[in-house]
Amino acid sequence: MRINSIKIKINNNAIILFVLLLPLFRPSCVTLYKNILQFYNIITFLAFCYLIIEYIIKKDYDFFSWIIISLESWVFLVTFFNKGARGEALYHLETIVILALIIKKYSNNIVMMTNVMMVHFECCIYINFITMLVCPSGFFDFSSKIYMSVGLETEYWFLGVANYFPRWFIPGLTIAWLYRYFNKKNVRCYLLTVIMLLSLLIKSSATCLVGFGVFLLFLLFPLIKKILRPKLIMLIAVVGVIYIVFMQKFDFLSPIIEGVLGKDMTFSNRLIIWKNAISAIANNPIQGYGIMNENEISRILGKFPSFVWEGATHCHDEILQIMFCGGIIGLFLYVMIFWKSLNSISKSWSMKEIQIVFCGCLAIFIMGITEITEYALLYIPLILGYWISYKKEIYNT
């Protein structure tokens, strides 16, 4: 009886966790259907309220979660008072805070949380792959004035256009390899990894390929992890951001950019977008502009010599995006989150699970050089890295 009751309790916890995670695993195709989108908005709001109220009632406050809540709240407030994209800002606030509080809540049972997340990623990525196999040219009827006006392809599958794949595949890769390590089972990890790679063969995403390459390179070659430590690796990456984005010196990358990724040396017009973003940030450096509506932001970031490019709807760099939306205050909070996590990861570097989540963190940071990574799922490695290390320190004291 006792054993059975324990099993029921574990299953109930897993079911509750699965439901709480639903808002984070909302497939992009949901936005095409008003009623389904409304359902997801409701469960997102309810999950957010439940976790915030529980957090306040238990008074189990921690500095790391407070920084995350502060960053997202700050960007939302700036957006609200600047009359920007309030709905989008609220969604970012809700989902990222939900993720932070869920990982904190279940940090005593990382294995169960990994297993439940694995199920979510498998469902979404496998369904997406099926829609790609059935209709390689796009499963859903999707049209976008901005995409069409700039000649971008609009093939839309379960997880959206190919540009959306990185926000699913890299955290999915992290969870898959954590699942393999915790459960000592290879098949599900390898299968999910292969399906993601096959998806990229059907419709390539240069950003996602870079992230995949970085993750697997650092994960599968132990010599790199022995020579380079987390703080040194991230320092090199930060110098790379400054050198490429702010100084715009990257001729040495031409074999990779032009040869491997098939891009031109303007990073597909990102150079001008970066310059416009830096100029805009300089005009409002303290608080930033919040999350703006697409038509408004394109008039700022898309100012080309002879026309306005409507496809410039974000800064195409995570650091610039944080500063554009939240100014220096936002950047300070973002750096604090990254530093707290990286510092914890460095203290527990010998742990295999820590090395796996760091590979995810590094891949996401590298992708953030040319894309924005301000999505809830992409925070999974960063937050997991902090709590895995933090719990180890508690158990060892």
C-alpha cells in the first residue's frame, strides 16, 4: 500500500507539472486560431497567478528569481507606459516568470522535471516533423504582410516558420541529453536529436545549425571542456559580440558565413540594423523603448539608405535587444542573471549535468549574436544551471 501511494503521489506531481508547463510549450500554429489562442492565454494567466501567489505565500524568496522577475517586469512597465506591444510584453513576462518559478519549485526533483519536459519537447517536435513531411512547403495557411513585403518565405508548420526552430530545438537538445544522463537511456535522446536534424535538412535555419554545432562540439569533445572553463569560454564569446556587433569586424568569419551558412557578409542586412539599434539606444540609454509594435520598430531599425525595410522587427542581437527594450537598467539585470548562473555553473563544473546545461547556455549565447533569444524556453539551460548547482551546494553543506 505504501509503495502504491508513493507511486500515485509521484504521478500526480508529474501531471501537475505537465499542466503548469503547457503555457510554455504553446506551438506557434496556435496563433492562427483565435479560440485555441484564447484558451492558451487563459491557462497562461492562471498558471502565472498560481505560481506568483504560491511564491508569495511560502515566502521562499531568492535573489536569482527576483532578478528574472525584475527584468521582465521592467520591460513590461516600459512597454506599457510607452504604449507599445503590451500584449506581447505581458506574454513574455508571464511565460519567463512561469518558467523561473516552475524550475525553482521542482528544483528538488530535477530528474522528474527533465522527464516531463522531455515529453513536452517530444510531442511538439515530432508533430512538427510530421507536418513538415506531409507538406514540406508549409502545412498551415499563413500570410504575413511583413514577410511577403520583404520576400521572406512563409512556410508554416506546427512550430511556425523555420526561423522559430532555434527557440525549440536548442532547449530541446539540452533536455534530451539531460534525460539521457539522468535515466541512462539513449534511444529517446538520440531519436529526438536526429528528428531535429532531419527537420533542419528539410528547412534549414542557419542560426539553429550554429547552435546545434556549438552544443554538440562542446558536449562530445571532452578535451575542450578540460582546457576551457565556463567563465573563460563566455569571456571569449562576449569579446566576440563586441568585435562582431559593435565594432563590426568579422572578415575572418567569411569561410563560415559564406561557405557553410550560405549568407553574405552583411549577415543578411544585419549590419545596418545593428547600427540603427545602437543609434536608437544612444538616444534613450537608461530605460529603452520597451517592446514596440512591428510597424513602429521597423521605422527605427529598418532605415536603409534608400528605403525602410519592414522586415527589421527586432535588433537581431540579444544584447542590443535587451538594451533597446530595457536600456542600461535592463542590461544590468540581464547581466546579473547570466553572471549568477555562470558563477554557479563554474562552481560545479565537474558535474556532467552542469556541463550539458552549459553547452545549451553557450549555444544560445552564440545564437544571440545574430538573433534575439528572449523567449521562455531559451531560458531553460540558464535557470537549470543555477538551480542544479545551488542544490548541490546545499546538500554538501
